Amino acid sequence: MEHKKISITLPEDIANDIDMLSADLHISANSLVESIVKSYLAEKRRIETKAELKKGYLEMAQINLSIATECFNSDQATQDAYEQFLMGCE
């Protein structure tokens, strides 16, 4: 994978935490920051996807309810006609 060099400025305490954590994990500070950014971006995409799915399901809820009601009413009309037919056979 290609890498692009960037320069960032962080508060000293955060930079020190990165240095200490990367030393504890026996990885470079670059690798640590890359891993943290990848995790953040993956979580951000997951949250956005979940929000889009929720929005879509909410938009479809009324349509699905309308279809279900139509089918129920149609089934009910068929059931009523069938019961009328049966009552006529007695």
C-alpha cells in the first residue's frame, strides 16, 4: 500500500502518550497512529451505515404498513364472501 507523509501537531501530552503506548506495544508511533485512524474510520463508517439503514427502514415502514393493510383487507373480504357462501349452503 502506498503511504503519504503528513505532518500533524498534537498537544505534548497526547504525543507522549502515543510514544509510551507504541513503546509498550513494540510498534512504531506511525503504525500506532495508522491503526488508531483506521479503527476510527471503520467505526465512523459503521455508524453512518447503521444510520442510513435506519432511515431507509423508517421510510419504508409506512409503505409496508399500507401493503399489509391492503392484503389484510383483501383477505378479509375473501373470508367474508366465503362465510356468506357457506351460510347459503345450509
